[in-house]
Amino acid sequence: MLLLSRIAALAALSCIVAAAPSSKSHKSSAVNTTTCGGQTYVYQEMAGYGFVPGNARDKFGDTLGGIGSSIAIDKNTWKKKGQSYSGILWALPDRGWNTQGTLNFQNRVHKFEITLSLNSSATVKSPSGPNLDLRYLDTVLFTDPKSIPVTGLDPDADGPYLQYPGFPQLPSTTYTGDGFGNNGTGGHRVSVDSEGLILNSDGSFWVSDEYGPYIYKFSPSGQMLDAIRPPNATIPLRNNTESFNADSAPVYNPNFAITPEDPSDGRANNQGLEGLTASPDGKKLYALMQSALNQEGGLKKKNRRYARLLQYSIASSPAVYEAEYVVPLPLYSDGSVAGQSEIHFLTPTQFFILARDSGAGHGQDSSESVYRHIDIFDISNATDIKTASNDAFDGAIASTKGSLDKGIQAATYCSFLDFNVNAQLNRFGVHNGGAQDAGLLNEKWESIATVPVNGNGSDGEYFVFSLSDNDFITQDGYMDFGKYKYKDASGFNLDNQALVFKVQLPKGVSP
Ligand SMILES: *[C@@H]1O[C@H](CO)[C@@H](O)[C@H](O)[C@H]1NC(C)=O
Ligand SMILES: *[C@@H]1O[C@H](CO)[C@@H](O)[C@H](O)[C@H]1NC(C)=O
Ligand SMILES: *[C@@H]1O[C@H](CO)[C@@H](O)[C@H](O)[C@H]1NC(C)=O
Ligand SMILES: *[C@@H]1O[C@H](CO)[C@@H](O)[C@H](O)[C@H]1NC(C)=O
Ligand SMILES: *[C@@H]1O[C@H](CO)[C@@H](O)[C@H](O)[C@H]1NC(C)=O
Ligand SMILES: *[C@@H]1O[C@H](CO)[C@@H](O)[C@H](O)[C@H]1NC(C)=O
Ligand SMILES: *[C@@H]1O[C@H](CO)[C@@H](O)[C@H](O)[C@H]1NC(C)=O
């Protein structure tokens, strides 16, 4: 079984991968080189590490957690001064502290000024301290089209859900009290589990979500302007009815249980649109499911391999759904599928994808992760699967056991940048595996941003930033605008960790 899945995983890599010989004397030798669709990518070295403490708070008094769910760097602000770089980074937390139940947390996006100070003398023997500084500047709170706050609370079991003129029916929840377990008048709010972020040139944001799974556009001040409802095949069904609940009971009603637990069709619980990216000209939007839909293998970790990628034209409003492809997710040692947490546009046919295992890292049972990569997929030979029948409720492109239909060619998948290389991590005092200490990498890495090393990036050298989602795990936490105090039952304090890698992209690639 184990051997078979390893072979399957290897067979899927129709690209050439060569690990460079490990050389201590040649600083310039690459960590890894991959050729994908004839294009060569080089992981040169790790270039930075930094963190925001797990108990830091935003201007509303709430814990600054989960900020690596997605990030975007404003390229116009990116500046080099000597060996130092700075710019503005936007970071998206997901649905708030949720390890003991979902809360009436108002989804938001945070603004940071980041400074990266290169340290060319960092070695495993003599590591550099943190050289990436993240200075908190501001927060934008998200609201629905009528300026009512959106919420991280799990949506209702069934409809009617909230509906506004010009919008599809929006996943929403009816809550009691203040939605935190204290007195209040109750209410009905749009539910968002925010996971993907794009910063537009006019300052507005696209945000992808796991509940719908939907894609929302918010104004620079946070008001919902648009909502994209993806094809009906992705919409969760229970008893053949739309049911956006994700089996994530609210903290004030921990015994709430949805029947059945799993939707029969559509996105699996908490496996929604994790990946979101746009072309740099702002004309195309791409969104990728974390893993397969339930009717296509989504119910089992070993079957949920074939994830749908949706392509939209956003050159004008409303967005136009253009094409759909299948991305074959990687398998790791025990045959489980590594779900993906982010994608990033490289060219109209190639994308970075962050795929990883789960249950390993700081605060987890295992400290050693076995799969945590930024890889590449290429859709140039992939079948466009956008048809009325594939996209209808219950439409499927794979069997419920996850075997892809004949005649469909999935994207080409190429393994690339492994986060877990201790020979690089240790140069900055962090590690994979070993002691459960502050230097141990967090479990969840969920974001990608790229900025040039030199000038406009025409030489192909780029920094790749990734932040982790720490699930708001702290012993000194606050929600509800500072009024709700919590200590995570795990007993852990997890920082919001950030890593920077230096890569060489192929000629002509300017993400
Ligand atoms: C696409 O197919 C062509 C022809 O078989 C092949 O040469 C090329 O490598 C393929 N590209 C990718 C990205 O798989
Ligand atoms: C760079 O790292 C070295 C250890 O390798 C450390 O001694 C030095 O202080 C660091 N330099 C800066 C500017 O942080
Ligand atoms: C909540 O309401 C109840 C009943 O009205 C009251 O007895 C209680 O003191 C209130 N609790 C708080 C924290 O305000
Ligand atoms: C998707 O489902 C909705 C709600 O049932 C329906 O109104 C709509 O026509 C369907 N979309 C397509 C393309 O069939
Ligand atoms: C689905 O049907 C079952 C059996 O009738 C029922 O118990 C359950 O509440 C229904 N679930 C939803 C979400 O309507
Ligand atoms: C290099 O790529 C190979 C093949 O995908 C991968 O198994 C390995 O972990 C990578 N090695 C490093 C050092 O990044
Ligand atoms: C990028 O910079 C290079 C070198 O300075 C210059 O030759 C090139 O025209 C620039 N390209 C763009 C698109 O600005």
C-alpha cells in the first residue's frame, strides 16, 4: 500500500527534479532545481525569518492571529536600501480563534510595514537572529453589502440564507446572545471563513472563503461589493439541499451537531477555496479548492487528490467564469493527499502551489512535518473541464473513490521548494522536527507573496514570503474587540511565523 502510493506520487511528477549536491564550501550552490514544462526554477537559499508574537493585538484590542491565511505585498511600496528591503504587507486572518468553537469574530485584513535585512553570514553553526521585522500599522474590518459586520461563525444548517439585490444567496448564520456566549440581542450575519487574498490596484480586495465556498470583493474600507458563487458542483448539499454549515459548532453551543456531518456533494467541511491568485494586470482571477469535492473523493484523506481550479475574467464587472482545470495534489509518505493552502500566479499557464501535511509542527502531536512545499503546476496541456454537466449539482470529474475520469488530463505537477530543509532553517535558528520550542515551525503555512530582489525583477531573482496561520493559539488572547479573554486549552503560545526564500525564476516570469 505504502509502496504503491509512493510509486503513484512519483509517476505524477512528469518533470525533472535534481537535488543539488550538498556543498558547504560553495555558498552559491542551490538547494533544489526543478524544470517544469521546460522552465527552470531554482531554490537558492533561505533569506529570512521573523514573527509577530502570538499575544500581539490589533487596534481593536483583538489578538493578531491567523495572519498567514493569506498575504499580499503592495509591489509599489517595495524598496531596497543597501542590504535592507521594506514594503507594505497585507495579511488575512481566517475566522478568528476557533480551536474550541467558532466565534462572532468580524473578519478583517491587517496592514504591516515589513523590513527584511539580509544577513549573508548566517550559517547553521552561527545562525542569524530574526531578520524580518513586521510592524503592525492598521486593520480594515469587513462588512456585508449593507455595512453589517460579517462573522466567522459557522453558517446555519440550511436556508433561507441572507440575500441582497444583485448578490447570490450568501452563507449566513443566525446567532444568539452576542455570538460569544454572553448576553446580547442575537442576529443574522454573513459567515466568512477567509482564506485567500488579492490586493487590487485601486486598494480593494478579493477574498476567497471556505464556507460557500465563495469569492468576495471588499472595498478599501471593507464593504462587500461583489460575491462570486462558484459552480453548483462546489456548493455543499445535505439531503439534496444547499447547506453551508461546516460542522464547526459555535463556542457557546458546543453540543450543536449537524446531520449528516459531511455534505454528500460540493466542498468538504473546511476544505474550501484556500487558493486565490490574480494575474499582475488584474484581469484574471484563479481560485483552487483545498482538495477534491465530496462527490470526487473529498470524504477521505487518501482519495481527495483531484482539486478543481476555477478561472474568471475580472477585467470588468461582473466577473466572467471562463475555464476550469484539475490540479493533481501531491501524496505524502502514508498515501495521504497534501491539501493545498495557497496558489500564486507565475505565467498564464504556471502557478506556485503551497501543499502540506497536517498534524505536524509547533503544538501538534508530531514535531516533524514530512511535506511542506511550494511546488509548481502547469495547465498548458490540461483539459478544460468546464461543462454544464461537470458543473451541475452532483457533477463529477472523478469517482467517489477519487479516480479521475478517463479523457481528462490534469495539470502537470512539479515538486520544487521544500520548507523543511533543516540545513536552511537552522541558519536562522528555526527547525522542523525536534524540540517543541519557539523555533519549531508551525503546522499551517498558507500564504505566498513574491517581490524582486533587484530592481523590477528582470533578472528573475525573487524573494518568496510565506506566513503561517497559528490558529490564534495563545494563553493571553482577546476577541470581541478586547472584551472576550481566552487561553487556548492546548497550553501553547504560537507566534505568527514568517519565512523568506530566495529563488531564481525562469526568464520572462514576473509574478
Ligand atoms: C505538454 O505536452 C507536450 C507534448 O506532449 C510536452 O512536450 C510538454 O512537456 C507538456 N507540457 C507540460 C507542462 O506537461
Ligand atoms: C548576522 O548573523 C550573525 C551570525 O551568523 C550575527 O552574528 C550578526 O549579528 C548578524 N548580523 C545582523 C546585521 O543581524
Ligand atoms: C445576562 O442577563 C441575565 C438575565 O437578564 C442577567 O441576570 C445577567 O446578569 C446578565 N449577564 C451579564 C454578564 O450581563
Ligand atoms: C445553480 O443553482 C442555483 C440554485 O438552485 C440555480 O438558480 C442556478 O440556475 C444554477 N446554476 C446553473 C448554471 O445551473
Ligand atoms: C437531513 O435529514 C435528516 C433525516 O431526516 C435530518 O435528521 C437532518 O436534520 C437533515 N439535515 C438537514 C441539514 O436538513
Ligand atoms: C528537492 O526536490 C525533491 C523532489 O521533489 C524533493 O523530494 C526534495 O525534498 C527536495 N529537496 C530539497 C533539499 O529541497
Ligand atoms: C526593468 O529593468 C531593466 C533593467 O533596469 C530595464 O532594462 C527594463 O526595461 C525594465 N523593465 C520594465 C518592464 O520596466
